[in-house]
Amino acid sequence: MRVCLDTNAYSRLMGGHAPLTQLLESCEEVLFPATVLGELHAGFELGSRREANRRQLGEFLALPGVETIPVTTDIAERYGILIGQLTGQGTPIPTNDIWIAAAALETGTRLVTYDSHFKHIHGLIVLGP
């Protein structure tokens, strides 16, 4: 199975959340959208453990099967489509989460998250172990 991690999933993973650890150990590939990296780095800058968090993230990103998803033209187009759909449905969600969903949809991965608002995105498979 291939999964895409949301920011809150990474935070739970680093906190030792056992069900999430078990899920990720069974995955062949774990993808990190660039937007998630941005959110994490912003949190690191505002926190008191900046260097330790950066180091921990670097170690995680270096693991076999972990890859970063850059923002591509296809992801940008999907983002625009999602904005239209969510606005039309009257179910807007945070902008960064739309980028994350677009990355998961474009890569055909399941999104691991603990945010319930992702349920408003048609076709997105969400896991919340």
C-alpha cells in the first residue's frame, strides 16, 4: 500500500502512536507532500525544539520508501478543481489541506490524517489509524 501523510499524522507518528507506526511499517511507500513539509518547518520555527525536530524529520525522510511529493502542474490543476468543488458544495476546508488532498489524489495514494474535513473531497481515500 502507498500512503500520503498529513501533518497531524506525522506529528502523531513522532509521538509514538502505535497504530500509525504499525500501518506505516506495512506500507511500501510513504509520500510527503511539499505542503506538509512547509507546515512542519513553520511549526519547527515557532517551537522550542527547532534543531531536534529538523534532524528527526531529516532522518525520517531518509528512510527507504519515504519520498517527497513536489508541487507539479497536475497537482496545481487538481487543487483548482478541488477549490471549485468544495466551494460549490459549500464545504470549504483549509487551503493547505486542499493542496495535500490534491497531492494524494494525483499520486493515487491514501491520505493518512486525523482531520475529518477531508471527507468532503470526493474520491479521496482517508485512513485514520
